[in-house]
Amino acid sequence: MFGVTILGNNSALPAYDRHPTAQIVTIGDQLILIDCGEGTQTQLAKYKIRRSKINHILISHLHGDHYFGLPGLITSMGLLGRQNDLHLYAPAALENIIQLQLKAGSTDLPFQLHFHALEDFENILIDEPKFSVKLFPVEHRIPCWGFVIKEKRMPRKINKDAVIAYHIPAAYYEALQKGEDYTNKEGSVIANELLTNPNKPAKSYAYCADTRYAPENAIVCEGASLLYHETTYLQNCEHKAQIRYHSTTEQAANFAAKAKVNKLIIGHFSSKYEQLEEFLKEAQPIFPNTDLAIEGVTYLV
């Protein structure tokens, strides 16, 4: 499965039973936590998501509503006896913050915490066998980053009946998936098209963290299967969004249209709004395939 579970969808502070930003991306057997606002580990428990399965944590920037839940989560992982390495990707200053809190509490973690400063990466942040994570800057009041998580797929799929009929050794299947032809012992070349079928295009999830409307980033997110874009304000607060380095409903929808994504989810709602229906009413006329990022819901990529 490739899906995104919303743990927190509010901006700045908890309100109306909404929590600050946090999301879990499930890709195969891997869990990636994106941002970790206050209350994240409570949300993980509520939605029965195993902390032990999280091996990568991405923190977009150092406003508190995106990382105040992290020290507690890391400490809890230690108390629960975690042994696996944990990789944390965040702005450089967060390393000293985490280490200071661990030192103040005389806390020795039973696992290795690897810190990766986002400033050290120009493009590819994580390169795993089944997925990659690309990093890109967004336009916020302090350094802030967005992420594109993309699954890895072979270009071709094995045609089981065909490879059996042509007596193709299983050891050659990977080469076939890459598009290579097969030459048998007699020297005859069997075309790849006879042995494989085109695979489905790789899916991707683009996460636009706190940001002003930045249409130049549409190219980075182009064609994403699922896009998350912040919509802190309704359109009548466009000036406020501009001076506070946030986006409105219409701006998020215009970004999704420009990036030609398949689906948009919007979140990071200002606490000035108790009801959220107006966010959809403003975004959907511009980009119809828009949903609210609702806590506890998993959106398939």
C-alpha cells in the first residue's frame, strides 16, 4: 500500500479537536513520519500506528507546531526498547535541540539516532530500494522544505505464461523487467515485448509544507498522484496569508492545477475557523478532485 494518514491538520495550536501537523506515509512495509506536532504520539496510539515501524522522520521546518511532539516521541521509542536505527531529517538547528533535551533528562537511547541536516542535500534526500524522497525549498518565514516521495518500479512486468513457454531462467527476470531482450543457448534473440508487459507508472506523493503560493515549485510536484498543500486561510484573507507566508484555498487549488496532479488534499487550517466546509467550496471549483485532510483518514496515493 502507498497511502497518507493524517494525524494532525491544524496550524499553530490544537483547536476544535484538531491537532498540529503530522502525517504518516505508508509505502510497502515502510512508515515515514512527516512533521511531528504536539500530540503526535497520542494520535499514533489512537489510530493504532506502530511507532516501532517508523524508520524515517522528516521535519519540514522549525516552527513548533511541526516538531514539538518529536522529543516525546523519540523518548517513548527508547522507553519501549526500540533497537532499530532511526533516521531524522530536519533543519540543522534541531540536532542541538534534541541533544540538549536528552542530556537534560540524562536520557540514553537504546537505539542509534542518525541526524541528517536538510541543508546538506540538494535534491535526493533518501534513496531506498523501493522508494526515494526528493527535497525542495518552499517559501516560508524561516527555512522550510517540501518533500516528494516516489515509489520505485521496474519499467516492465513479467508475463508469466510467456517466460514459461520460452523457458526463460528465473535469474534473468530482473534484466527482463529492465527492458532487456533474452538470448537463448541457440543464439536466438527473444524480444522483450514477447516476455513482459508495460508496468504501471510509479506513484508519488508531494508534500508542500508551510508556504506562500509558489507556482515555480509546480514543476517539482508535476504529475504527482497525490499532493498535500497547506491552506491556512480562506481566499478573503489573501493579504494575511501573504504577509504570514501562508496560502489560501484558491492558491492551493491553482497550484494543483498548474502541477497537473491527480488529487489534492488541503490542510494546516487556521484556528480562526471552526468549520471547514468553506475550504472545499472555494478550492473545488478550481481543482475538483480536492479533499480536506481529515485526521484519522488514510488517502491512497
